Amino acid sequence: MHETYRIQPGSKLRLGDIPSNDDAGLNRDDAEKEFKQLSKRLVDLQEILYAQKKHSLLVVLQAMDTAGKDSTIRSVFSPLDQLACHALSFKAPSQEERDHDFLWRVHQRTPAKGFIHIFNRSHYEDVLVVRVKNLVPKEVWKARYDHINAFEKMLADEGTTIVKFYLHISKGYQKERLQRRLDNADKHWKFNPDDLKERAVWDDYMAAYDDVLERCSTKHAPWYVIPAEKRWFRDLLVARIMVATLESLDMKYPDPAFDPRSIVIE
């Protein structure tokens, strides 16, 4: 079922035409039971990934504000062994980072073999925020789609499996979430007035995301559009894709470099 949400290479799409509150007709109680089973399976698969040290996994999370990137990480990835699973956030680049090519800071933080890294925002900001805010000329950011595809292909060729999630919400849903933060004193810390500036150019961001999903969903680094307004369904779908992705690697525990039958522990 999760393949329904995968953007096939060369597809044409418009996010405004994709339901953001979809739940595939599932019952929430059944979905939460399945999620618990998938969570256990994901823990087992991570252990094999780490033990074998043959593969690495890069997870990219992109979304508009309030879509739930942080809560997705907490729900899906917090049960994993945090020694080998790292969530990394990309803010505005430092001066040193701006003095290098746009992928320089990202490449340093890709996962080593045996590890899972989750990018909370990513190199895609350089064809999203940069484009919407006109931070570089159009010919510069337009060339970056090909640079990103080549970068991800290189990572894949070197043993990194890549899976990318766009957490999809509507503008109306974002308004509700922002209003909740204003209405609840305990959530004021989560409200940033600058978010309203981003909201004012919602349509520009949607156009930018349309191009990202169309141009950068590849066989080796697919994008999935995850309906994110029902968080239980969002978590289930991400967990399903994560388990399917790791199972596709056909991993196994490494053979010991010794004969266990010859060991006697006194």
C-alpha cells in the first residue's frame, strides 16, 4: 500500500491535488496495533544493519511548518538505538558553510556504514527556501536539481540507501496548528512570528516542492508524499516504508570470526 505514496521518476504532480488528510480507510486502533509491531521490527532491522556494517540509511524529512517533522522522529525513530541512529537538523548556513558549495555541509553529515541518519530539513532547502526568498539567481538554484541527483546517486553507489519523506499538510491545517500554539500558553515557545512570513508565500513553496518532487524522485532516492494531518496514519506509513526499505537490503548478521563451539567460558 505504501507504494501508492511514492513519486515515480518523471511523474507530474501538484501537491494541491493530493489529499493531506488521507488515512487509506484504515481503522485507527488497528493502525496503532500494526505500528507497534512495525516498531519492534524496525528495532530488529536496525540491529542487523549496525552489526553487518555493509549498508547505511539516510532519511530525509521535509515539510512546511507544523507538519510534524519532530514528532515523526520521536514516534518512529526514538525506539531505535540512538548510538547508531542520529537526527540532524539543518538551519541557516554559517559563514564557513556559505564559503563552500551548498552540499559541503551536508556531505559531512551523511551516515557511515551501519548507521541511520535522519535529516530534519536538508540539502533541499537550497532549492526551496533559497528559491522562494530569491537568495541566489534562478540559474544557480535551477542547476542544483542535477547536482542533488548526482550527489544522491553517488551516495547510493557507495552503499547508502536513501528514502525521502515530504509530510503533506494543507494551509488550513497549518492555520489550526498555529492557532493552537497561540491559544495554549505552554505552547507559546513553539510559536515563531516569522512563521507567518513563510505562510504568506505558501503558494510559492508549493510550486517549489512540486518541482523538487518531480525532478528529484529517483529509483535510488525516492520521494514519498505522506499525508500528515492524521498523525497516527503518518507514523504508520513512515514505519511501513522504513521496514520495507530495510528488509529490501536482505541483511543478515555477520558470521563470527571464530568457532563459537570452541569457546569454553570457565
